[in-house]
Amino acid sequence: GENVEQHPSTLSVQEGDSAVIKCTYSDSASNYFPWYKQELGKRPQLIIDIRSNVGEKKDQRIAVTLNKTAKHFSLHITETQPEDSAVYFCAAAGTGGSYIPTFGRGTSLIVHP
Amino acid sequence: NAGVTQTPKFQVLKTGQSMTLQCAQDMNHNSMYWYRQDPGMGLRLIYYSASEGTTDKGEVPNGYNVSRLNKREFSLRLESAAPSQTSVYFCASSEWAGEAYEQYFGPGTRLTVT
């Protein structure tokens, strides 16, 4: 089955800095890569996703990049703000048949004011 | 439109007790899921249901059973709770929305087994 590795487990930055979270996956059949944000005590929420036919996708201060050859994808957050502090999860899934994402273990992002 | 709802929000059980976690969604999604979340372990799939009337095991199904009662409801049962089942449980539902999947999570149930 699919295996998703996520690094780092903890990331501490100053407000205004950029943050990068990296994930690798093992199954070459995976072609859909969502990212979730989970604030303390809250439910995970989808913030951005990318499909394998796209190399990069941006939404305001967040962007995702995908390298299918190397089987890795990354989340980039620019101009970080304290409200970006949360746990971020990457996931990988195929789009044929049932949707069953495999999640990374999460990155705790701390943005210091 | 409430999205995905779960009950209860908190529960404390003694070892060997049983309980059922309830989940419902009002988005007419076909697929529903139960995950457990433990510190440093991410979200691990317990069971999922691709459509009404079907259920399949996920990564960590031992000690759990599920019922897809109808399209809206998907329950998770612990027949004989063990301390290793202390965790936060999330229900989720999803549907392909043309360009991407929409997966929505419930608020979670924090379960402690003593």
C-alpha cells in the first residue's frame, strides 16, 4: 500500500518568514495530493490540493509543488502569520475507484510573533 | 447545513465496556470514514464505506466494528474497550466534486479508556 513520509515533524519560524513542509510517497499510482490544516482542538480542514498533471498550484500565501518523478510534494507558506500556527498534514491518493487518502504524520508549525 | 456531526464529544470508558460512536452527514456524500488520531501518528483509517451497504477495513480495524445504517449515518462500535483505544476519533465523508475531492471531517470524539 501507499506510504507517506512527512518532514519536519516540528517547524518553528518568525512571523513574516516562509515555511516549507515536505512529503514523499511510495505508490506511483497516486495522483491526488491534498493538504490539511488542523488547529488545536479542531477538525482537519482541506486547504489546498494538487493533481499529478499539475506541477504547482497557488492560493494567496500558500502554494504546493509536485515532482512526480521523485515522488515528492511540498507545501510553501509565505509571509507567515501567527494564525498559521497549526498541524499540517499531507496525503496521497489515487483517483480511480474509492477515495482513500494515506496521511503523513503531520507537521506542527509554530509562528512566533 | 451542519456538515459532518459526531456524538459524543467526550467519553470515558472502563476497560471491557462497550460503546458506539455516532456520525451523520447531510451533504449527500457516498463515502464515509472513521479515523483515529494519536500524537505523532497522523490520521489512521479504521474503516471506510464507499457507499450505502458496503464497508471495508482500513489500516487499524482490530477491536472495532462499523455499520453504515443509511447514506447519512456511519457508526463505529467498540465491543470491549482497551486502553490502547484511547484516542481522538474523527468521522469524515467525501465526494468527487468534478475537479477535486471534497472531504469533510466531523468535530471529533475524545475517548479515554481507563
